[in-house]
Amino acid sequence: MIDSADNVTHMLPVTGPLRLNFFTDQPDAARLFVADLTQDLLGDWIVTQCWTGKPQARGGGRVTVVNDQEAGFRLIQKIAQKKEKGGYRLI
């Protein structure tokens, strides 16, 4: 809870989803993919991507620093379009 007497802490304006979870149940193996937009303690906006591989393969991840929240939302939208074209569905 944010203290109403605190004049430094402010709520972040959220204009869209901050985390997208994708899933595909292809015949060879189910795969998961997560894209997450967060702000670190220094105020930088970060897009984090994590995924699982086939049962015998490892998953992975990637962290991308973006200029601002809008750039992060645009990157998340591009990622979502690419995943949906690749057979993933949003869960």
C-alpha cells in the first residue's frame, strides 16, 4: 500500500499488459514463452523474454533495455505478433 503522506512514491501509469504468456501444444512438444515489461530501480524500462525448449533441449532468455514505456509496449506487440504467427496462443 502506498502511504498517502508520501510525496515521492507514485503509481506507474499502465496503458496495456505488462506480461504476456504464450503456449503452443505442437505434436513434438509443448512450449512456453513469456514476455515481460518492467521498470528497474534506476528507472530503466526492461523487456524480459523467457522460453522453454523441447523436452531434451534447454530453454533460454533475453533481456532488452528500451528507451521508455512506449518503446517497451511496441516491442511487446511485435513479439506477440511474431509468436501468434508461429502457432503460439496467448494464455
